[in-house]
Amino acid sequence: MEDDLLIFSAASLSSVQVIKDVLADFEELSGLKANPSKSLIFLAGVNPCLKQEILEMVHMLEGICLGRSLWTVPIPTSCSWSWKKLLKIRELAKRLLRFKVGDGMKIFLWLDNWHPTGYLLDRFGYRAIYDSGFSIDAKLSNIIRNEDWFWPSARSEAIVEIQSSLPDIQLGGDDLPVWDSRNGKYSCAETWEKLRSRHPVVPWWKTVWFPMAIPRHSFFLWLVFKDAVVTRNKMSAWGYSGPCLCLFCYAAQESREHLFFRCSFSGRVWKAIMGDCSLAVPTNWDEIEDWGPKMLRGKSLKNCLGRLCFVAVVYHLWKQRNALLHGNNPRSEEDILAQIRWEVRARIMAQKNFQNSELQMKLVAKWNLFSCL
């Protein structure tokens, strides 16, 4: 079983000390200790003096990447899952990272994004490397002398094109990695926005995701809205030859519509729970898509209860269905209702200052929420 842990840090003594302190706190709380003799530290773009200070601080051996740069490190057949995953997603990060040229000591000539045309190897191929007379792992400092460009005579059109853009690059100082963000520094939020796929906003999203939501309930409801739960009618369409009847009532084939709304058992649960919220739920998903945003919007006690109850009922109906399917201690109808009420009440008790109205007072009394006023 893989148990490797990768920790990334800025190459500074203060950052390394913070990581040491965190690991020490973790050891004190859990009894689990990182073994320096079985750990490696990898350093890139660090001057020799600072590198030595860091190595003396962590008491670890320095690891060496078997490749010319991160972009060319081969994916080993045997390595930790986390390292393999990082290597597989390199191409996503590659287009978001570029370098501001200083002295060229930390930048790979062919493999890093420093040139206006992008990554030179991707743009011009291996033939340009051969024509240049440099190796593939050459550093940019090979063509910089006294803060000026010093490139051998061009021997191909590719080299001429590369050299033609060099006067636009200002030299001097240290090389600086620049992330594709507003301030040039890495941001998880901005990076996610650049990488994620975008789709039209669905009308039911606020029915699923809201501040008071119980995460596991909301995640499952999201799957249901996406029609991604594996009901027995789907299994039948895929070639499953076993029974396909609803496990609650055995009166109809199990489908998303029937399981969550048309079944008599589900109907009793909906009536009991949503009745406690003074709400009635439609009986098919097409209506739910419009009903949720209209009837459950706002911050009133009624709507907060309604959202929490709606999500909880869907979650617990599926949980009961699975318990029946797999023989895993299914609960009685009364137990399910009690569990839903307990979870919703526990969540709502964390909220305060609901408006004091006649309807609100009825709900407060029904759910015993007097501390929320």
C-alpha cells in the first residue's frame, strides 16, 4: 500500500521550519513520526549555500530527479500514486507557467516557457536543438554574457526566428517564475477557474448547494439530479437479468422517478417530513427543477428547513434502498423519519435570529427550535 506524502515548499529556511513544526505537532498528536532516513528532499533553483543550510536543517538526503526538467521526467512504472498523478497532469500546469528571464541560470533553454513564442522544443522541434549546437538540457545562461544575448551564428530558419525576438526580452537580476494569474503568483482559486470545464448554469443548483447543507446529502442529490445513480431499470438496460422491482413496494420497476416519488413508501416519508415544514413536494424531477428555486429560496426558517429536509429525504431513501438490496440492517420507517428529523434539527440549531412570525413560531414548536429565535 502506498503511503508516500509529498510536501511542497518555498526554498527558504523560514518555510522549511514551518513544515518541521507542523510535522512535530502531528507527531505529538498522532504518535506517527516522519523518518528522515527514509525521506528525500528535492531542491531546484537553489544556490549552493542555501541548499546546504536546508539540508542541515532537515537531516535528509537530497533526491535527484531522473530527467532534464520536470517536463521531461519519465513516468516510472513503479512509484507512488501521488507522484505518478503529478507527472500525468504536467501538461495542464505547463501552459500556465512562464519565466521572466534574469541571468538564465534557472531556466532550461528548450524546455521552459521563457520565449515569446512559447516552449521552444514544442514550437521548433528537435531539429532546432541540433542546429543550435546545444544539448536539450542546456540552460538559458549558455546564451547570455554580461546581461546580453550571446547566441552562435544561426544555421537554420528556426534559429533565426528564435533570435529575432530576443531584443524584446530585458535581462538582469534573477530568473523569476510567473504564474498565469492577476499578480503572477500561484492561486488555487484562479488556477481552478482556468482549468475547470464550464457548462450552462442549471436552475436547481441552489436546491443542492447552500450554506447550511450537509455535504454528503448534497453530493448525493447532485448525482440524482444528474441521473447518475444506478437504479435497477438502468441495470436492466445494461443487460442485468435479475429482479428489477422496487425494493420498497415491489409494485413497479425501480427507476429514479418511482423510487424517490411514486413509491408508496417514499410518499409516506415525504408527506411526514415535508409536512413538518408546511411544504408539499412535486412528484417528478422535471417539476422539482422549477419548484426548488421558487419554493425554497430565501433565509426564512421554513425555507431553511425545507431545503435541509428535501436533501435529507433523498439521501436516506437511497440509503434504505441499499440496505435492503445488500441485507445491511435496513431500518424501520419510524427510524428513518427520526434520523432525518434529528439531522435536520441538529443542523438548524446552529442558526440564530430567524424572524419571529406566526408561521415561524409553529415551525419552532414543531421542531423544538426555541433557541434559534
